[in-house]
Amino acid sequence: MSHAAPVTVLGLVEHWADRMEVAGLSQADGFGQGTLTAFDEAAWLVLWRLGLPLDELDEVENQPVAPADVAQVATLLEARISTRRPAAYLTREAWLQGVPFYVDERVIIPRSLIAELLVDESIDPWLSEATHRVLDLCTGNGSLAILAAMAWPEVAVDAADISSDALAVARINIDVHALQSRITLIASDGLAACPGPYDLILCNPPYVNAATMAALPAEFRAEPALALAGGEDGMDFIRSLFLNAAAHMSENAVLVLEIGNERGNFERAFPELEPLWFETSAGPDQVLLLTRQQLA
């Protein structure tokens, strides 16, 4: 009597990647929240459920998986497929630039391209010895504020959001990373309650235009619309920000702003501005920089 070959970690990943593809979960359907393919998403969830390092599939791919663990993986992956809830909401964890963050349905899943610029030092040429105060506006779960505090140990960071729910999640992350003494949370509608003046403002605002919002897949509709929807052309929050930003900036300050796929709408809304565009993994037209002088 022959025994079935044991299920391996890689075998589980491949099985569930196939299941997700058959179920119609494609990149367009929500693998933009931390992973880019069904295989990557399956690997992340399988490794997380098994308590294995999330970046070491190659080292454990041939490891056998006990039947009870196979069943636990199945419960998690079936939930991902049937509910269309983002993986990060199922695991309560998201990674950005190699740093783990707590997330739940109170915040959007951190994926800001500004994180790349913090880690690869792309913003550093615009900073100086005089850079002491940084604002992360629309902080969400606090990830950019935390990465900024890690990148620049000498700065104080304010992290502001209109959502008290988001600030509660940011508080969890600031505490986990022991940055309470460096990061101050502020409940603020835009810049209204932010004291300033700031030497650098980071902002990943709600910028999704109305047509795109209406067509979002279920995974993205599971996120707080407040953090995504930017009005008819996606620029509502940004218009308000530009009216007030200069008054909250020090003389040589800069604003680093993420606008995603909305460059066309941005240029129609602000034809007189000539921002600097950063190169990111998503291309050269999703994150921009403006000086205080340009905004004044």
C-alpha cells in the first residue's frame, strides 16, 4: 500500500496560487496591497500561517507540512478567496521596506512609494543640518512617520490624520517600534491642527478620482474610502493642501507628495506648477516634490 507524498511548503503555495487564479483574483483584483502576483500572495499567507520567515521560501520550500497545519492554511486561504478581504487584514500585518506594521480595517494597507524614497535617501539632497521638524500628513497607520524617524534619527516627526481610528492604529505601531519620544500624533483635518513650521512635509493623501473609485475591486473597497477618495478628479485634498502648505513650512522646506496614477489630473489642476518627479518602482510620475517657494 503506497503512502501519498507529504505536502511541502512549496506544494501548498503553488496549490493556493492556482486556486486564487481560478477564483479570478488577478493583479487588477487586488494584488496591489503588498504583493503583485498570486504566487507571492499565496507564499506570504502560507508562510505567515506556518510561522515561517516571510522572505525565506527558498530555504523551507521542501519542508513537509503536517495535516493539521495544511488545514489551518486552507482556512486562511479560503477566507482570502471567499471574502475578498485583503491579506493584510487577515494577518493583521503589512510590511513596507522590510519593516513590519500592524494593520486592520481602520486604515488603508501601507504601500506608499514615499517609503522607497525614505530608505534609498532620494529625499536627502533637499534636507540639511537645519532639518529638524518633519510632518507625515495623512499618516494612516503611521508607517511613513516611523520610516522617517528611522531614516533621520535627529528629527522630530508629527504624524497627522483626520481619522481617530487611523491614529489609534498609528499609536500601536509607534509603540511597537518604541518611537514614542520622537513621533507626535495629531488629530487634524488637513493642516488645520498642525503647528509647524515644518522643514519637510510628507503626504500620501486621498487622490483616487471618482471614476476609478467606482471601479475598484473588492479588496480595495474593503479599505476606508476616506483614505482613498479624492473627489471627481482626485485633487480635492491637494487643492486645499496647496492653499495652506506654505504657511506651515520653514523657508527652505519641501513637500513630497504622492499622487499615484493621477499625473494627468494633477497637471490639469495645477498647470502653473513645475514639480520635480521622483523615480520609483512604479515609474517616474507618481511622487513629486515642491519647494515652499513654489507653493507660496
